[in-house]
Amino acid sequence: MFFRLLNSTFAFKFNSKQYMKDNCKAFLAKPFFHDYRTLLGLWLLLPIIGAIMKLHSCNNFLIFKYVFWHAWNGTSLYAFYPEEFADCNHYGPFFSLVIAPFAVMPLFVGLLLWLIALSMFLYIAIRKSQFTKYQQLFILWFCAHELLTALYMQQFNIAIAAIILLTYYCIEKEHDWWAAFFIMFGTFVKLYGIVGLAFFFFSKHKKEFVCALLFWTFVMFVAPMVFHGYNYIVGQYHEWYESLSAKNADNMFGGGTNISLIGMVRKITHCASFSDLWIILPGLLMFGIPYLRFSQYKNMAFRQTLLASVLMFVVLFSTGSESSGYIIPFVGIVIWYTAAPWQRTSWDVALLVFAFILSSLSPSDLFPAYIRKEWVQPYALKALPVTLIWLKLCFEMYTKDYAAKSIR
């Protein structure tokens, strides 16, 4: 009697679990979740929400806006202007041309269009990619909350994610001149774009690629001089270097910055005596080892996984990483999960959920405030799930065969 009751209980639990699972699958299978128009509407709505919520506290956009006006007036782009905004600018002189159309508009209009431009730039980059529809839908849904977090900060990180994706796409399509354009565009604004050189070995026209890099370097270096003069712009490049050097030193234990693997190690250990190179050099070695697997280059899944590694690496190993920059590795997390030509395990799903809860939700009011203020922020734990996923990604790239297989 006891065993019958026990079997009945287990059968009921199993059937209930399967019933809930089937209902969940049926709900997610509705056309609403698979229609690009739904996601386009969502990715247009989020910047509108961001602009309305941040209209009276859009400090970063004010910094960007005045980059143009300070360049126009011939004043320093990197000095402190407390009467205009808090903090100071850390973007390159070329950015004065990028932000110009938004800077000349009334504040709310410029802010709104800037956020829409950032959101649509990444949306188009995802849609233009060679990802399957399943991958694109997964990225657009999974990264929506992280996109909103980045939009609140009005920063260029959203565009950096798009630039890296488009660089990879152009290399895949053998549009090396455009790949070089995106690399230098990102580099001359925020340096992060330089990681696009990671795809150099996948280029089939390496000489043309190098020539294109030199051409776009010259164009973007000279372009601000056409409007603001040679001496002024050269002086601003020197100030930019000094600004970035000072910021790197300030970021060591900064609460809102250095949310990276480097920052997490420093903040947990409270140690300032060691050099960042003790973390960066092993990271570079781990990142570079997959390039030795030449036989895997022909597999798209392998190349996509390397793209995912680049998207995570650029934030994990930068002392300037901020919460708003995690839109970059979050795109990489989905690519890592979906590119593999083998069945993902429950541990992989757990890592995905862990990343969404701790990395994406932790800055929001949906996350317990005590844990956020006492643990996540002081110790840069937002970087923890991304670090674990990147380490697993590296192990897979060292050992797995990425040849296409038929999986569900």
C-alpha cells in the first residue's frame, strides 16, 4: 500500500511537471514571441522609456552634448565643467562629429533620438547578422532588460556591441573595407572597437584589410581637423591620453566602475599592490589558444563562439567597465549558448539563468536592495556569471568539435 501511494505521488509530480512544461512551451510558441514586429516595437519603446525617465538626470548625454559645443568653441574636451555636468568626457575628439546631429537639438529631442539611434543600431546589427532566426529572437528577448539598463546611462556601449557584430558580419561577407571602417569607428570613439581585430585571421583578404585599416585611421584622425583645426585636435588627442590614464587609476576601487573580472578580484581581495597584468596576460593567453585550432576555422559555430568570446572579453578585462556596458557581453552569452552544434545541458541553462538574475537584474529594483548594496556592487559581482560562462566557453573551444550536427 505504501509503495503504491509512493508511486502515485511520484507519478503525480512528474505529470504535473510535464504539464507545466508543455504549457510553458505552448505559451512561448505563440506568434507574438516570434514576430520581429513585436521586438522592433519593444526596442523602439525602450529608448522612449529611457528618455522620459532620464530627462532630468541625463548627465552622460550632457557630457556628450557639450563635447560638440566645446570642440566648436575650441575649449578643452577633457576639463571639468561642474556648471554644465558632473564628471568629465573620456571619448575621443572624433566623437564630436558623431554626436553633432544630436547636440544641436533641444535637450529632450536630442536625448530621445540619441537613445533611439543606439537601440536601432544594435537591433539592425543583430538582424543583419548571419544568425538564425532562433538566435536573433533569443538575443533580442534575452538582452532587452540589459538594453534598458544601458539606455538609462545613455552611453555608447550599445553601439560598441553593434560595431563588434557588424565587424564580424563584414568579415564573414568579405566586406573587409567596411569591417575596417567599423573597427576604426569604434576605436576613435571609445577604444573598445579595436577588439574587432580579433577577426583578422578569418579574413580572406588580409592585405586589403590592412590597407583599409590604414585608410580609415587616416580619415578618422583627420576628419575633426577639417572643422576644428590641426593644432587643436592634436592637443585634444594628447589630453585624451592623459584623461584615460587618470581614469584607469581612479577605476581601481571605484564603486560604479571596474565592474569586470579585474575589478571583482581587486574588490574581493582589497589588494592594490599587484599589477592588472597578472590577470590580463593569463586572460589573453586563454583567449588566444583557440586560434591554434586551425581545422575549426571552417566551422561557423566555432567562429560565432569566438565572436561571443570577444564580446565577453572586452568587458571582463577592462578597468573601465560599467554596469551599462554589460549589453556587450550579454549578446555574447546568447551567441555562446545558441551557436554550439551540440545539445546544451541543464548546467548551461543554469548559467544562463544565473547571468540573467545576477548580472542583468541586480542593478534594478526587481533585485533585493540589501544584496545589491552590500554584496553585488561593493564586490563587482555582476561580473561573476559572465566570468564563469567565459571560462566554460574557453574550455569548450579548446576541446569541442564545432562541425555542424543535427540537434533539436
